[in-house]
Amino acid sequence: MGLHEDIQEVEEEIKKTSYNKATSHHIGRLKAKLARLRDEVVKKAASKGGGEGYSVRKSGDATVTLVGFPSVGKSTLLNQLTGANSEVGAYEFTTLDVIPGVLEYNNATIQILDVPGLVKGAASGRGRGREVIAVVRNCDLVVFILDVFQNYHHEVLTQELYDAGIRLNQKEPDVVIKRQDRGGITISSTLDLEISDDLIKAVLNDYKIHNAHVLIRDHIDVDQLIDAIMGNRVYIPAVTVVNKVDMADEYVLKKCKAEYPEAIYISANKGENLDAVKDLIYDALDFIRIYLKPQGESADMEEPLIVRNGVNVGDICDHLHRDFRRKFRYAQVWGTSAKHPGQRAGLDHVLADKDLLTLIIAK
Ligand SMILES: Nc1nc2c(ncn2[C@@H]2O[C@H](COP(=O)(O)OP(=O)(O)OP(=O)(O)O)[C@@H](O)[C@H]2O)c(=O)[nH]1
């Protein structure tokens, strides 16, 4: 039996087993098996020849990927947002290579990638799926583009990315698995877990982990436990844009809005509501501004550094010069992240929006 049939069989068994306390262990094991089989499919697809796909170099302050089925209007939107020359065609699969464009917005330089339409089966290597997945894994934000008449695509695309190990709008669960040479499996947790210790042990055993310390500091389900074991998941924010609203009547539009109230509704080729898309992207990327202040001088308030929320002083050093981290002596910080104005800080100090920063670098 092939992998796909195995997967189907397990999926069906999960479906027909009703969930309750008595069956939760069994279902957990099945889910673990399913995840393992899916990973095998992805691995197999990845090992099947073919180049590594795209080598679009990341540039700018963040990279965004437009993800959607063929012909939903990705190239048109990219052109409208960035002025890139992404070929627009009335055929499916007109975008055969990644087309990068650059959006300059609120001082941020955002690279936007238009990849070939992601269709069902991408995670298992169908079409150009594998290469598309590689691009998505490396980006900072996924922008789903839906056709207003086919919004079910959203579910298909999300599932496809999920199967490829991409977790959207999900925080990475705080689970640490420290393998040991002996001693069996010990589990400690800072909260009451919904999954039993027996199930955790069984799943770990399924993954051939027999000795380990497991520390869990989040409410996780079996799927998240497996994610932690696999360790190769990526966690990326995602937003949704619904296109071609110019063709939709009120009824269609209303129905779509009820299903996707947080999406932005646009007409890419008529250029309608594009500023809202720019805001959506900018906000989702969660940028902060850092003003550099040379020692003993006033800060440059005109051109802040645009970085992602969560960066520390060390990240800023790397951003500015490849030698800065090595030659770093100390930093001084003014603003919300500082305990007092001009606080001395090390490489680990996490910065906040509108902080002023002085870096003292050895000559
Ligand atoms: N009515 C309408 N048509 C649109 C809109 N945006 C794009 N289109 C049309 O939809 C078709 C496909 O647009 P593309 O931008 O090539 O779509 P794509 O998603 O890049 O397609 P692939 O490259 O095949 O993945 C073209 O004929 C566009 O003119 C829109 O807002 N309204």
C-alpha cells in the first residue's frame, strides 16, 4: 500500500472514531501516525531530484509571499502594489517563476513575491508546489489572495501549507524536549495539560524517543506535541485579501464577508482599496522604528531603522555591519524598553518601537 492510501486510511479512522475521554488516547496515537506519514510524503517529494527551486534573495526589511490559486489576480496585485513587471495573462499558470517586487511604505522596504499558483497537492510535490512551499517557508508574511467567487480556496491552501509544516497565525508552543541517554521519559509542566502523560509518552515512543526530559509551558494538543518533536515547523503570520469584488453582486459579497470578516476586499485590476492592502501588510509585519543616536550627538529622527518587533541590540548590530557584533562594547537606550533614559544595555536587550539607540563599537 502506498503512503497516500495509508494516510487516507488513518484519516478515515480518525473521522469515524467519536472523540471522548476513552478514545482520546487512541485518536492521539492516530494523529501522531498521520503526522508521521504526511512528513514522509513531504520528505519523499523533497528528495525527488529537481533543483532547489527558487533562489530569490531576500531583500528589504521583510519578505511577503502572495499565495493563491492560479488566475486569482496575484500578478495584477503585485504590479499594482510594486510596479514590478509581473506578466498578467488570461491563462492559468502564467507566473512560472517567482517575481519579486518592492513595496516602499511608511519608511519600510517590503519585498513581495508572486509565486506560481499554489494548488492542491503542493505539499506532496505536485506541480511547482514544492518550490512554492520553499519560498513560503522563508517569508515573513503570507498574503492569501482569494477570488470572491471561490473563497473555499482558503481552506485548501491553509491545509496545503499545514501539511508542509507551515503554521499560520500560531504561536510556537513552549515545549522543550531534552533527549537523554537513559532514565525513560519524564514530563514536567507548569499547567494542567489536556493530554495525558501516557499519550505524551506513547507519541514520543512512536517517534523513537525513549529517554527524555519534556518541559511543557503551554496548553498543547497532540498536533502541537508532534510539531515540537519534529522541530522543523515554521510559524508565520497570514492575512487574507479577496479579489475581483468588481464582478460580485451584493449577495456574493455579503456571503464572503460573513465568512472572512477580517479580509480586505479589493479589485486589483481596477486599483480599488489597495491602500488598505498596504496597511494590512504593514501592520501584520509588526514593524518597529529604532532611531540611531551617534554617541554625543542627537538622534537621526528622519530615517529610523525599520525592524521587526522582538529584535534585540545584537540583531541591530548584525543589520548594520557584519563586524559590529564582534566589536560591540555596550549600547545605550532611551525609550519604552529602557529602565531609565540612557540605560546601558547588552546584545540581548530587546528594543521597543521608537527607542533611541547608541551603539558603542570598539575601533
Ligand atoms: N474582474 C477582475 N479581473 C481581475 C482582477 N484582478 C485580476 N483580474 C484578471 O484575472 C486574470 C488573472 O490575473 P493574474 O494577475 O494573471 O492572476 P495570477 O493569480 O497571477 O495567475 P497565475 O499567474 O496563473 O498564478 C487576468 O485576466 C486579470 O486581468 C479584478 O480585480 N477584477
